[in-house]
Amino acid sequence: MSGRTPMSRPRWLLRALRTPRRPQSLTVLALLAGCAGVLLWFARHMAQYSENLALNLGTDLVGVVITVFVIGPLISRAQEGRVREHTRLDYEWFSAQVYGSTSNVKVLDTFSNLFGPQYSERLFRGVKSATAHGARVQILLLDPDSLAVILRGRELGEQSDDIRRDILRNLRTLSQFVRRLDDGPRQFLEVRLCSTSPGVTLYRWDERSLVSFLTVGRLSGEGVQLEVAVRSPLGAFVEQRFDELWQQSKPMERFTHLPVTLVDATDGRREFSCRFVYVDDGLYVAGHDLVSYMARHRLDQLSAYSEALNVPGAHELIVVDDESDLHQVLKQHFAEKYDASTAAFVELRPSVLVTE
């Protein structure tokens, strides 16, 4: 049931009282309290002051109880079914809503200008405030290496590489922001990637959300946004879609870094966290510490292992010739993914190729 039970209403009231208020609201509250105190002070000499004060306070308290427990829930239920249209996605306005959030913030999109240079800093201030209040922040974008990126590129009439570059820019910005966070707020922020086109977009703050659909020939943020309650039929449908994609998604860290364990037949093992790129179904890792470790050992004695690899078991390590055409292609892919450069690449090739 969507309504609050009688037992849950006191808890709802306590939660509402604990909800952080904006400075403007606190200022108005203080002014009203001051005015009430002044009026009571001026009326202190009237006849039967205490009896009249008790009568008026009792009447006002009855009105407060009726408003909080009867009229308030009725208004809330009526608003849940209301749909408000926005002509476009106002990123600054959404960031302001995030700033005051106390329970949940969600973003579902292919990529978003929300994480672009024009809006990201304001959003991140909002995320810091929301996580400080205990809100969970979940961001779900499309995996740049998925087939869904190609399909979305065709829908927009653009090259899929353009969509991929936009997603990569978002991920670089989010990675930098995550590194700037303290351990406390960081545990409330999750960024994941899905490989299936969501079909819809979601920008949620607490119990409200902006919903739109991925249309042909136009970015979702440029179209009409429907502001709905999370518990409304449309809000519940999009929430269910988000949860389904979230369960099938992977953490952003698995796209940016690959855990690799090098095992030496005579000298134990060592673990590394490597940046990596795929080219023509081949996996290539880069890392100064990994290359330095390999230089001190015999390659025929080394094997690579990782639980994140598509093919389980041992992998051979093959250094890519820095004068080959492949090396130039790898440098280009690496710079596009990380906005950085590196001099050496190592291919991780399965020791035993399984064929049908």
C-alpha cells in the first residue's frame, strides 16, 4: 500500500522534523517565533490571560494535528499522481534539488551534460551535501564499449565514436571527483556502467524524479521532462527499470582499471592495478610498475591472472613493439580513454585458446 499506516505516521513526522532545512526557512521560522513571543508579551496584562492562552494554544495544537495527520497526507497523495512538464532538462535546477536531498539521488542516462564542465562543479557540491546528510547517490551510464553505444549513435544520426567520447569524458570527470572525496562521503556514491540501452532517462532526488525517453534524432535532455513522484505508476516503472539495469551493471572501476596478478614460476606473485584498452578483441595493459617488474624477470617464467578477464586461467605476456602500427593505434585508444599517454603496452593473451 502506498499510504502511511497510523503506526508509521509518527516516524514520518520525526523524519520530517529531522530533515535539514534551508537557511531561508530557518530565518522565516525564527522571525515568526519572535513575532509570536512579542504578541504574547504585550497581551500579558489582559484579564484571564492564562486561561485564554491555554484555550488558544489548545485550539492551535488541534489544528496542527489535523493538518499534519489528515490534510498533509491527503495533499501528498494527490500530488503523487500529478505530472509536471519541463520543456528541457535544467541541469542547474536539478543540482539545486540534489543539494537538499536526504535519502536518494539517482541518474540514469547514456551520458549527461550534467557531468560536463559547465554544470559538474555545482552538481558535485550538491552531491557532497547530499552524502553528508546520508543520501545514497547512484549514477548509471552506458558502457562505452557496448553495442548499445553503436545503436544509440545510429538513433542520433551521429557516429558511435562521438557518443563513446562523450561517455568517456563523463567517466573521467566522475573518476576525478571520486578521488577528491573523503572516505565517509565516498561510501555513499556509486558509479556503474550498463551494456543495455535503458530506453528511458531518470534524474531522481528523494521522492521526486525527472523522467524522459531516448528519442530518435535528439538528445534526451533537449526534450520534455516529466516530473513525477517516485511512487506514481510512471515513477515506479522507471525505478524498476533502473534497478534491473543496476543489477546487471559493473562498477566504473572495472572499466578504468584491471586487477592483474603476475605469477613467477620461481619467485612468487605480485598484484597490479593496470589501465587497459581493447583493440580488435585483444587486451592490452599499461603500467610503469608492471613493465618494470617484467624487465626484472624472464618472460617465459611469468604468467598473468585476473578474475576480471573474459577467459579464465593463465595468460601470456607479450610486449608490443613500440615501432609497430599496433602501438600507434593503442596510444590513440589509450589517450581517448584516459586523456593521458603511455610508452609501453603489454598484451595479455590466453595461454590456451578455446575453439569449437
